[in-house]
Amino acid sequence: MTAFIHGEVNWVERPQLLEQNVRRMTHAVHQCPWASTSIYDASADNVSCVLGVQRSTPDRGDLPGKDDTFPIAADLQLHGRDVLESQLGLSASEARSLSDEALVQRAYRRWGAGSGERILGEGAFALWDASAQRLVCWRDAAGIRPLYYHHVPGRQLVISSDLQSMAAHPAVPSTLDLAYTRALLHEGSFQHPVRTLLEGVQKVPAGHLLLFDRGGLRIQRYWDPAGIVERDRVDDSDYVEELRALLRQAVGSRLPKEGGIGAHLSGGLDSSSVALMGADLLDGQGRKLTAFSWAPPRDAVPEVEGDERDLAEAASGFGAVPLHYTLLQPSDVVDYAYRDVALRPRSTLNFEIATSRQAREAGVQTMLSGWGGDELIAFNGRGYFAELALRGRFATIQRELRLRSKIHGGNLRGPWKARVLRPLLPDRVLGLESEPSPLPAELRPEFARLLAAVEPLDHVYPRERPGVRRMQVSLLEFGHLQYRMESWAAHGAAIGLRYSFPLLDRRIMEFALSLPGRMFFHDGWKRWLYRTAMEGLLPDVVRWNPQKFDNAAEHQLRNVLRTQTDEYRKPLLDRKDSPLVDVSVLLAEQERQWRLLDASGRSQPAQPSPPVGGGAWLAFTRLNPG
């Protein structure tokens, strides 16, 4: 089930106005295939509160839920319900009668805001505490589902799952956050954990509560990845067995009882293990899972060097999982290139737009993804060797790097410099402070001057430093994970598809953060624990593959760009009057890129640059610069 939640709390305005505002927000995303929309007025004499939910399933009648004292709007899938049910002292029959939302209401009645840390699942919710006149918003530990808010101190709070809905609210300025816009244009990819491109709109951070009452707004952490205690067992096989059990638990809890289920299958460790574990669990229920690869059909792109399809087919054959390849259409490429990213984030959707469409055509409603494994449980061990150096374990470093060179080739000097010495040096020694790149040339001069007058946000991708867990925590909190999942949540809702990420299950995240560094790099292999734990689930050619490429997918993208120049031009021609972008400059840049693509030849390694400038999306935004 896909869902969006919306709401407003206001200490000044009447409930009728709030209901109108919330209905405007729901209408902003009416094109999504919603089966039901519920709006509930929880207002009292001296405060107005209206909550709304849009669902891809029929209204179940649980807004306001089983408990009118705590009406709730939720986009939620609980995991490990049995633990929460036991803590609440519920009988088996009583627990079965409660929806996930109703169970959260019971937990809040018992523990108040302290229930946040006890709730295990992926999603977000907004709960109104009528007696305390307080709105409590919760976002899951990994930030798998988005929750945005706009706060006017002393007056109101507006919340929504979607940026288009936020922009539709009359209290939210329809303007760009210029500092964020400038940073994005300088860096090309900029994913902040809290800010958005919509002025005055922020995100509830992953693993946090938002509390709003007459005293104001507070953001309160309920889950702290840095606080996980490391454990070191004598027998490494214990870690292997625990990881297998946790993966089975995480995947199993994300398999809905109804509806088609799919999974990404790239041929890499993370996606392959999730897909094959899901297929195995569904097979026990007499159901089937369908796998999808971003790579193209072989008749669209012949064999290429480093062909990811060989690995994907090895995994699908090993698990007897049907595998579908992705056939890019020109409209998919255009859709990605010209999305208004201020309101419709598009992180890593360049292939997923086509893949998701094909999945829905095949009847898939839930798509499992291995995203997040690289940062946590299948981490590559960055920070491990520098940590060993600080502990004087130089013999271990030499042994591991020598084994690594046998797997990957090369000498030992490079890894010693990059993995051992460089992480120990301070930023000032490395000279990492660099001047930002210039703004794209296609911006209108007046808009470029406006951007140049603001200070860009400072948000540098975390460099390698000593300590595996230190690196994992910094990556988890950097924002790129959440931004991708926010992008996919918004895109999936538009076509009735819900994405789920088993490797970002809180139980797996806590397990990963508790591991000693050697579990991530051992016997010359990065991701050693995960590779070892997948014995019997994945074929060895996938488990022990030292590196993976997406060359076939990139070749297909190049071919589409090369042959569909008119499709790519037309949307820009329709935006010639853009106040922010000089479209003639973009069109000239396109012509230059077409020539480069033609000159590169079809047999060259695929590393396409988008045939538009970094500010092309601004020609399509409906926001103004202020």
C-alpha cells in the first residue's frame, strides 16, 4: 500500500479553513492512483487540527482509528509487531484485530512520546494528542518514507509526505531556497538531510520525532546510530548465523499478504540476496517474486565488457527467479531530465522510471530493493585500516593488503597511501577546501546574480577517517540515503508502487553498527561477512565477484540519447520564455553533446553526460526565485 499523509495545526484559524487547506494538498497529488482519501477534524475549542490520508487501498476506517483520543494519519508498515504486542500485554486475538495505526495509538497511550523508540517499521505518522494539544510526528530510523513540515512560530504547523502538496498550501511560499539551489548547481548532486529546495520547508530527520504544541516546535532524536554498543565475539560464525536470521526476518516482514511483489536484481550482493531471499520465502507460501534489472534486453544492447547481465542471470538462475530487463523509452529519459526536482526529487531514477513502469504492468505493487546495504551491513570497510594503524596493527594491515592485491591486482603502495595514511591526515593538510565550480552558463543573468548573492550551503561528502563505525554513521546521517528513498517514494506513489528496503531494517542496522571492523574486511575481501553469510543463497560467481559495473545499462542510455534528439529538444522549445533559464544556451549545449556522443562510437565505455546543463530543471520549475 502506498500512502501520503497531510495535516495542519493552527492556533488562530478556524477548522473550516484548515480542512480547505488540507483538501488543496490532497488535490495537488490527485493524479496518483488513490483508492481513498480521508480527512479528519480533530479541532478543540482553542486549537484547530485537521489530518488527512490518501491511500492506494480502500479506506479502512482507521482515521481517526480505534482511539478517538489520539487520531492518527499514517504511512506505515510495522515490523516485529509481536514484540510491541507483548510489551502492551495484548492477547493474540486482540492483537489481530488492531491495524498498525491502532497499535501505534495503543503504544502512545501507554508511553507517550517515549513510544517512538519502541516502534519498529518503515514509514511516518502524525498523531494528535487531544488532551495535551500536541502533534507528534514520527519518521522511521532510516528515513525510508518522507515527512516534510513548514512551521510558522506561534501560529501553525503544516505537514505532508510530498513536496508538491506542501507547495499547494497557501501558507508555504512558492519560492526556491536560493542557498540550497546554489549549492545544487555548484555540485550537481546535493542531498541535504534536513533542507529542501522549497523555501521554508524542512524534513523531519530520520530517527526523530517532531513535537508541536503551544510551547513551540521541538525535534527530538529517538534512535542514535552512534550510541550502538560494539560487541566482539570469539567465534565469527556466530555473526554469520545471526545475519542470515536477521535477513530472513527483515525480508519476511516486508512481504505483504496480497498483491504482486517484485525486487531489483542487478547481480550485486545486496539486490541479489534480497531478491532470492524474498523468492524463497514466497515460494513457501505458494507465491512468486519477479525480479527486475536496470540492464537492457540482450537484443537491445549486445554483449559489452563487464556485462552486469551475466551476474544477474547467474543469480536469477540459481534462485529460479524470473528476470525482466529494462527497455528505456525516449519519454523515460525526457521525464527524468526535465523533472522539477524542487518538487519532484529524482535521485537515481534515470533507469528506475522505466523499470518501475514495467513492474506495475506486470502487476507488482511492492518492490524490494537492496539499497542501503553498501553503507551498513555490506559496507566495504572504509576506515578499518586507518583504525588498525592507530592501534599499531601494522602486520595485519600488510597481510590484508597483500591478499587484497592478489584479488584486485596492483601494488601495495597505493592502498597504503589511500586506505592507511590519507584518512589520518587533517583536511587542511589535504587541501580539501576548494573553490566551488561556476554556476551553469544557461542561467539568466539576473537569476545568476541573485544566486551569487547568497551563501551556498556547506555540505561536504564525508571523507574516509579512522573507524568503520564512524564512517557508517557519517554516511547514514549524510542525507543521500534519505534523498533517494524520498525520490522513490514520491515516484512510486504516482504509479501505485511501494518501495521497501530490507537492508535498512533497524534490526540489521543495529547489528551492522555493533560489528568489529574485521567483519567488513577479511582475508583480502571487502564485505567479507555478507559474502560469507550468503553461502547457499547466492551462487559463488556473485558472492565472490570482486567488482561490478553497469555498462550495459549505460550503453542503452547512450543509444537513446543519440537517436532521440528531437524528443529531447521539444520540451525545452516549449519553455523558451523561462524567467530563470536561457533555453537557447541549453539547446546549443545539446547540439555539442550530440556531436560528442556521435564521435564516441557505440563501442566506447558508457559514461554519458546529460546533454543539458546542470540548471535545465529550472526551466520547468513552477517556483519563483523570491
